[in-house]
Amino acid sequence: MKILWISVVLLGLLPLSGWASVGQLSDVENVNTNDKHALMNGRTNEAKGSLNGRILRWDVNMDGEVTISDVNEVIDYILHGSQQKISSAYYYVGTSNNWTACDATYKLDNGGGDVYSNPVFSVVIPAVYGEYGGGRVANFFKICSQETMDLGPDGFWDGDFIGKATNIADHEMSGYFVEDAYDRVFNFCIPADIPADKYRLTFDMINRTYEFEAIKETPDLWYLVGSCIGDGSWDNNSYSLGTSLVPLYPQPDNKHMLNYVGYFPAGEGFKLIHSPGDWEEQWGMSDGHLVKNDISSDVIKVAKDGYYQITYDMEMDVVTITEYTNVVDVFTSMGMPGAYQDNQEWNPATTLMSPMGTVFENHDWIKKNMTFGSDTELKFAADGNWYFNWGSEAFPVGVGIQYGPNIPVSAGTYTVVFNDILGTYNFIEETE
């Protein structure tokens, strides 16, 4: 009888099967504490706002094991008379707008229509830099609702905000967000080591998830500097581009891939750096291997005189240096003949570029502050004639081929760089 009584009690402690609205995950170990409590009690925790928009079926067997199955559809639902709250609009506030209260510059868009039918909101923001703990980050920010905006400047910071549940050291580009008072949620943070011109921020207000996408409109650049590069001075400042700093060249079909070919004498050292004026991000040599961001690393040297190709796969973060065995010509001048010249003369002997290499054999050319008042076309031509000329249909980066098509150039002001071995070029837009 005692054993039977224990069995009855145990059965009475087991929750019954039912439905609950919780997170999108079907693994009970990955459901947050409030939602797990809701599961085990057959109800949702409405006070915590844990209605995340997916309906899960939970079942409990005689051993007390919980099985959860996801119906796998996002719905506009009403449960226990309480509907998931989604604001009519959301706004970014952070580094990109100098944390200005009630600023509607960066309004998130859901594409129109009912917010419960279209619960995904997004916005594109500029990759403005900020500072934290002595390190550089791209953006700190939170997201506020229309209701918080309506509080006005005096009450704005007392409203509710969307942010992270963990502190700033947590730099995920996707995950789950929380919503609470300003000082009870942490800032989102996009680190500066993710190259971008802009970021697309996307928030799913039903599933309570976020995703940040880096938008790189212009190719990322790395530079060579060393005793055999440019004038050999090792000057890595931004004004030294074209004198002691020589850029690697992005590929038009893969801007994450940088290439360079040049003449390297044995025994002369060089390094790769990312940001002019900064030695923190660099490639050097240690124990015969290429290493990244080791300030104590030695310079890179080649074993014998010759032409070498440097390839940097930025996605894989791998640099390779190999001998280049094709025949190489050496030129004394490089022009930029085109339709933009006076009378559209296409004169290869004018609009000359400057050689970057002045210590050893030169194969890189530069033309700074090159302004085109309107869209035009041009080519690169060596030694004042058309015997060697390069063209391509690609812009602003490309690989010119002998007697190739005219390069289409958009109006603007550029620093133009060109490598005559590979035919690679880059029109780097100049900004104030």
C-alpha cells in the first residue's frame, strides 16, 4: 500500500501534455529559464513577455522525460487573451547618430503592412567608429520602439529598449535580443575588425532574434612597406601611399582576394600592414612562417632575387608568397589616355602616372587627385605609345589585358594605382 501511495504521488507530480508558446528551439536545454518553467507547468510566463511566436507541443512520459516538437510556423496569435506586442516602428540609437534621443534618422523598416504579418524590421547604418576600453569598435547601439520615441527627449531614456542580455565583451553578429529599460539591457556592439562601409541590422520581432551584415562597398586594402618597397623608407603613414606604401590589388570577381607581383631582391625586408599609420595589424615572419599581428615578428625576406607573387585570401586569412616565372617587361613611363582629355585626344604620352618604386625595379604606378567631371573612358599605356596598353570593362577595380576594352570610369575624384605586370588597377575614391 505504501508503494502504491508513492506511485500515485509521483504520477501527480508529473505535468500533463499540452501546448506552450516559447522560443524557436525544440531542445528543452536551449530554452531559457522562464520558458522552461512555462513548459514544465503547461503555461506561458506572460509577466516576462516570453511569447516568442512559435507554438511548441510538449509531452511528458511516465519517466518524467519531456519531449518537445515544433509546429514550425510563425503565426499571429492570441494566447490567454494576451497578444505578442510588436511596435508600429523601431529606431536605431547609438554611435552612428551620436546617441541622439528621439532621432528618427535610422528608422527600421518592415517592408510595410501589418507588423504581425511582417515582423522582420531592418535598417542600414554607416560604419562609424567608437571607442571602448582603449580599443576601437565600429558601433555601440540599442533599438527603441515608437512608444519610447513618443516619450519625447525628456522621457526618452526612461523607455524600453532592445539590446543584449550579456555585456559588451560579447560581439556576436547574430543571436537573441532582450527588451527592457535602457539600463537593464546591454549595448549591441559590432567590432572594428569586421571591415565594412555600412551595416544592415535585421530584427525578427516574433522570434526575438537579430542579425548584423557587414556591407563592403569598396574593397578592403592591405599595403606593402619595407626596404625594398617604394622608396625603401619604411614610412607607413597615410601620406606615404605611392612613395613608401604600395597597395595590394583587389580582384574584380573576388574583392576578398588581394594580389601583387613585383621585383624583390634577396635579403631586403618588408611587411604587410592594414591601416596606414598603424603597425598593430600586420603580417611578418617568425621561425620561417608568416604570422599575423605579432609586433615582435621579423621582416619578410625572399631567398633569392626575382619576381614574386603575393596573394592574400582575406576570407581564409592566409597569405602566400610564390615565385612568378612569366616574362616581365620594364617601362619608363605610364600614361592614362582617355576621352576625358582635352579634345578627347586619347594621348598616351600625357596624364602620366608616378612610379612608386624608386629604389629597385618599378612596376607600380600612381596618380593622385585625379578628378573626372563626368563619366568617361580611359586605358593605361606604357612609354608614351600604344604598343603596350591595358583595358577592361571592370570598374573601380579590374585586371587590364593587352588591347582590352576601354575602362568605364564614373565621375569623381580618385587615387589611381596600376601594376604593369598583372595589369591590375584600382580607382580608390578620395573622400574629405
